[in-house]
Amino acid sequence: MSRKRRMTTEEIENQKRIDACDYLANAVSTQDCTGLIPSAPVSDAELESYEEVYHYQPPKVKKK
């Protein structure tokens, strides 16, 4: 039985960066849903509807 190797601080920080940017995790590729939205949403309700179908927007980041 092999033991799991502990990650270095650099590896941990790198994984945090990857996880923070990986909001397209449910896509096969970055172009997986090309054509999902044929034109810009005209209301917040329409935008929310698209977001319910497919999470395509980056996560909201708090301003410092």
C-alpha cells in the first residue's frame, strides 16, 4: 500500500489558482456551448435563465 505524498506549498497554491479559475468545469471544452446565447440578454431574468441552464459566467469577486 503506497502512501499519498504531501503537496508542497507551491503545489497547493497552484491548485488554488486552478480551482479559482475553473468555472468552466462542467464543460468538455471552452467552446462546449458555443451558440448557447444568440444575443445579449435583455433583462436580469433572461440572464438568470441562461445561467440556470449552463454556468458560463465567471464567479463574482469581492472588490478590495
